[in-house]
Amino acid sequence: MGTDEKKQRVAIWAITPNGATLGQRISKDLDRADLFLSRSLAVPANDHNRVSRFDKLAQELSRVFEQYRGHVFIMSTGIVVRMVAPLIQHKTIDPAIVVVDDHGRHAVSLLAGHLGGANALTRELAELIDAVPVITTATDVNQVPAIDMIAKEKDLHIENPDAIKSVNMAFLTGTRILLHDPFHLLRRILPETAVARGVEIIEPESNGYEPGSSENLPGVFVDDILVGLPPQILVLRPGSLVAGIGCNRNTAKDEIKGLLLAVMKNHRLAVGSLKCIASVSIKNDEPGLLALAADLGLPIIFFDKPELKQVAGIQTPSAMVEKHLGVKSVCEAAAILASNQGSLIVPKHTTPNVTVAIARIACIS
């Protein structure tokens, strides 16, 4: 099984006979679950075909920790805390950690409650085994929005996760927040009483934050542009940009990436808002392009030459490209196509071997 497939699965861990029995029950009924049992347990086999045995819990957990979207430990909380402490990195990337006692009375969301999905997994487990869900995140307990969960649901990249606490604390205390949201992705989700009216985080034509009476307020900035903002402003990046890229055969990844990052920086565009990379189909095996997509964690879309040839709105056609490929443009045409006929906001930029253009997606939601 590949790592990507495992990242969609949950690992269930048990070290006692009662825990093993409960683990078998959960793994049978929980979708996409693998069961890990101590080798010392004499447990009758069942029809579950994803059972692994381990000799040392800490060693096996360390080996597979990052391969799963969540881990359910049927054992004491103290054991789990000691086991996972050396493995956790940051709440934006840690897997969900849920602890269940080996009688199945309580399911505890221990780590990565929001972004990792531990709270949701805890509720699912509690319903499955008729346990009491124990969830301690303040926003859930107080039944107010959690901005990190909203960002996850809207597929917004969190650029500065340390600011999450400022916004969530504002929700908890009833403090109004600043909101910059030109794509209208959050305005219909956040309660009216949560947003400061008549105040913008940035002014038109400004390159940064405009201090004033609201300068200490927390806020949320949802946009694909780069501006200077104070640390209490949470920056959320929508997937609103597409990079069209052309290159000569066997161009190194570093040259492609260097031009792309320079273009983004010079035009004050956020890399976190890139939704995909696009190019011509004859480049679908180009090592540098494929390596770049893997580096950035982005999908790459390829278009056939007849598709590129039909694109309108090309700003910098190339006679050389037309001579060799029969199309007037690769990077600009691919960017426009991949953006669903969006606007070309950065026309072609070049190095000796690479061309890059950026388009903004016509409509995001």
C-alpha cells in the first residue's frame, strides 16, 4: 500500500486483551482502518484483513506515524502522551490523535482536534462504540466558530498559523475582527456580529497595513496578494492562481522554480494561492516540471496543442513556439485554460529555457 493511500486511513493501536477486542470491533466498522496489536496478545483471528503485529509500540509508531491521517489508541492517556510527544511537529500537519479507554467508555480528542480532524474522529468513534466523546477545544465547548476549521472547509491555505489563536480568542470573547475578503469566501459564513464594519485591513493602492484606531484588532486576510500585515492578522490563501509554464527539454527544476518564484514575488502574488501548474501535453514526462510540481505539492495539468491553439487573450505570442509546436503560446495559453478562462494577470516572463505566466481563476468558491 502506498503512502498516499495510507494517509487516508486511520491506525488503531491496542496493547491489552480488552483493547484488542475493542480494536477489532472498531476496525471492522470504521471506514479505512488498520489495526495494530501487540505481538504478546493472544487474540482470536477475525475476518479483518488489515492486522499488523508489533513488538515495541514506540518503535512501530515512530515508523508509521506520518503515514496515517489519524491514530486511535486504546490505552491510557499517559502512555499515549509519552509515545507521541517526540513525533508531533505542528498542528497544521500532525495527524489526529484520539485515546479510548480499553472498556470503551470514553473517547478523548487529544491532539490536532481541528485541522487534523481529531474532534470529528472522536465523535465518530463515540457513536460507533456508544462512548462519551471528550472534546476540550474552547471553540467547540463554547459553540463558536473556529477559524482553522472554516479555513479547512473552504480549502484555504493557512500561511501564518500562529495567528489562529488571536482570531479564535476574538470569537470566544465577542471581539469584532477585521476582515479582508474580496472573494467573499467567509462573509456569508462568519456571524455579522463577529466582523468589524467599515474598516479595511488594507486601503486601495496600499502595499500594506494602514494603522489607525483598529490597529490592535485581530483579523483575517483572504487574498492571493502579498502585503505587509501585523502578526495578529491571520493570512488565508485561496487557490485562485494558476502558473502556465513552458520549458526546453531537460531544463533543470531549479531554473523553472527560480523563475516561477521570482515572477510571483515581483508581482506580489502568494505561492500559497497557486492551485496548479499547467503546460503542453508533450511535456507530460518533463523531469524538471514534474519535480517542481512535487516540490510545491501541486497538481500539474497538460493540454493538447489543439486546445492551446484555440485560446484567446494571448498577450505575447511567440513565432519560435509556433514554428516548432504549431501554437502561438504555451505558458499564457495553458494558464488561461487551467484557470477556466480566467484573467491573465502576469504575461509571459522568460529565462533562456523557461517561460512563466500567471492567471487568476475566474470564479472560486
